[in-house]
Amino acid sequence: MELAMNRLLMRLALLFVSLACLAVPARAALDPALIAGFAGDFGSRVAAIEALGVDGSADARRVLSALEAGNLGVVSERVVITDGDEVMDAASGDKLEMAVTEVDTITLNNRLRRSIATANAAFALFSASPAERLAAATTMRENATETMTPALERALAAEQDEAIRTVLEYALAKINLGSSDTAKRLKAAEALGGSSDPAVKNMLSALLEKTGEGKNAMWVESSAEVRAAAEASIRAIERRISIAQTAGTMFSGLSLGSILLLAALGLAITYGVMGVINMAHGELLMIGAYATFLVQSVFRSHLPAYLDWYVIAAIPVAFFTAALVGVVMERLVLRHLYGRPLESLLATWGLSLILIQAARVTFGPQNLELANPSWMSGGIELAAGVVLPWNRIVIVGFAAFVLVLIWLMMQKTRLGMFVRAVTQNRPMAGCVGVPTARVDTMAFAIGSGVAGLGGLALSQIANVGPAMGQGYIVDAFMVVVLGGVGQLAGAVWAALGLGIFAKFLEGWAGAVIAKILVLVFIIIFIQKRPQGIFAVKGRFADS
């Protein structure tokens, strides 16, 4: 009885093992026809890579990864994968009894690498990450061929994100533009009209060309309807590109104007209050930039986890460092030269040389590059080739923030009232009890501090070096003179106006001619209106 029971239990165990083995699915091998092209010529290998991208299976990715790693080869027209000393069949994954030295490894070139990147993008179209899917769709839009159509159609059917769907639709339209079906070409030509990519415009323009000469000339695109749709799409693309480029130029001018505004705000205060032509004002920008560099170095050494926020911490450091240097300059040198414009000009020029040499001795003559925080990297793409960088967007906002603070200080504080009084009529302000000497020092400190903030902003878009401020001193004086001495509103209008005007001129005549034309414009304007855009108000404004 016991023996029979043991036999029964053994049979049941064997039955369960058999059922478990049946439940385990057999490993699905890759179709050998997909990878047979790797044993052929260059064109066959490109076709095989594209076929793997369309297949999208785990085995297809395995073969593609081996190719990318240099582990895919051929032995007697059989495609194999090497792994150390082992050789496996690429289709089935079965181990083969042969030496690695027998394998002829497939060598990659740039064309094959581009095909691999496109195939990997086809895999990534089904990623869980929207960012990865968008990047993959963008790659497919640029490089996809007709063999990738099934993968694109599957991705489009499954995609829910509208931005990614738009990119996929453009990719399919570009492929269908070369189709033999006239209806597909017509639909593609109409769909591509929503693009703003110059490459798409060039592709549509190619349809409107002729091959041959004279009576033998023939349209590249045989259908007149498709050609008409292509012409309409080209006009739409050109209009969209023109709008984007104009917006980009406006933003570049606004960005340049913001830098000029930060450089000129402090100069507008000091020049308006004391009438001192401070040729060392550009070096105060340099001091603010170097202060920012030192803050970044401290964060990198002691607070690496918070490195992205070094710019915020550098704001008070740059302001007070430049302000302290300004106070020292005013107390030791400029105070003794009021009313002597030539001597003050020469003295500040000498101070600028001293500050430049001090920076060279302290930090070295080479330029220093500051790393942008991650939240200031990248940009907003308006069209192909037209990007609004985040660092410049932040600088525009920062300039507006500083302007608001300066306006509040000038209009809502006792110090601001004293500064305005001294600017309008220094003798009378002194007679009614305004401490003009102290106002001079405070105004110079604030003006120098604002210049330091300008250096902080400048460090995010340019290299930091000892002579970095010299390129901005002339432009800053032009802003002050054009806007009106001591007038914040004038400085704003002049800085933004000159920035935008200069950028539009650069696109038309080049950077050098643009600077000359801007200078000529300012000279003519000052001849007609010496007081600038906004004149100083007061009983003795004309004196």
C-alpha cells in the first residue's frame, strides 16, 4: 500500500513538472531574414538596421546593441554576436562552437551610426518618458526613411501627447512626400505647410525644380496639384520663419539692452548727481563678475549640492563688493576733483587701469568661464535655428527687477529724494540742509553696486576677464547721454532702443557698421536735442 502511494505521488510530481515546462514559452528567435543584410554590402547593412528599428523587439535591440558595441560580426554569411570568448548566433542566441578569431567584425562608419541612432529613436518612440519620446520623434523627423513608416504609424496611433503627435505627423509627411502615390504626396505637401523648418522649405522647393533643358525639361514633381500645394506651404513656412526671426532679433536686442541698462543705471545716477565722467565704471562690472566667480568657487568647493543657486547668493556679494570699491574711489580720489571734469576723467581712467592690473595679478590674465545653473540652461525654440536662451530671459527679468528697486529707492525713500534734489539743483539742496557730500558717497556706492549687478548678469553670457568692462563703458555713456542725464526713464528707453536698433542693423550691415551707424545717430540726435530724451527738471536745468 505504501509503495503504491509513493508511485502515485511520483507520477503526480512528474505531471506537475511537465505542466510547468509546457507553461514556459519557448524563446522566440529573431527572423534570420531581418539580419541577413549584415552579411552583405553597405546598403544591405543600412537596410538591416532599419528593419531592426521597425521590428522593435527585445531581440532586435539586442542585435543592435551588439552592433553598436562592436560585437556583431559575420562568419560564412552567418551573422553572429561575440561575448568575450563566446560566439552566439545573432538570430537565435544559441552558442556556437567556433573561435572568436574566425569572426569578421562589422566596422561602423558615420552613415551606419546615423542609421543606428534612427533605429534607437524608433525604439524610444514607445518609451514611458515623454521627453525621450519627443527626442526620438525629432530624430525620426530628421532621419527617417520609408522603411520606418510602420514604426511611425504605430507610435502615432499610441501617442497621446499633442506636441509629440505633431512631430510624428511631420516625420510621416516628409516620408510620404517621396511616395509614388499622388494622393499621399498631396496630403504631405499640405501638412508640411504647418512647419517652420527651413529644411522642410528646401525639400518642398525641390519639387518645383525642373530637370533637363529646353523641350526636354520636366518637373521633378509631375502633379500640378502637388506643386500648387507645395508653393502654398512654402509661402506659409517663409511667413512663419520671418515672424520667428523678427521675434528672435527683437529678443536679442532686448537682451543687449538689458545689459546696457544695468551698466548705465549706476552711471546715470553718479553722472547725474556729481557730473563725474567715471571711466572706471566698466571695471565695476568686472568686479561684480569676479565676485560672482568667487561665490561659484565657494559653492563648488563647500556646497556642491546647491551649486545651481550660486547666482542667487552672488547677488548681494556682487552688489556690496562693487559698492565698497565705489565708496573707496569716491572718498579717496573723486571727492577732491569735483568741478574739474578733465582731471576727474583722467583720474578715473587711471583707476580703471589699476583695477584691470589688480584683476590680472589676482586671477590671472586668462578669461574665466562660469557655468550656468541648470535652470538657466536651454531655451525656448520659436523655430528651427531661432531659440530664446533661458539665461538671457532671466537677465531681462533681472534687469527689470533691479530697475524697479532703483525706481522705488529714488521715488519712495529719503535718500532718493536727496539724490533728486542734488541732481536738479545742488547749491539750493545744500542751502536747505541736504548733506550733499554724504549724498555723493551714497549715490556713488549705489551706482557702483548696480554696475556690479550688471557684471553678475554679464558673467552668465560672456567670459569673465580683466578687460571685460572696457567694451561697455562707451555704450553706457551713450545710453546716459541719449536718455538724459540723471533720468532713469531716459536710461531705460535709450538702453532698450539702442539694443534693439543695433541688433536690427547688425542683421542688415554687420556688427562694425551697426556700431558706427548707432554712434552717428546719437551724434545727430544730441545736436538736435542736447538734453536727451528726458530733460532734467528744475529751475537751473539749463544752466
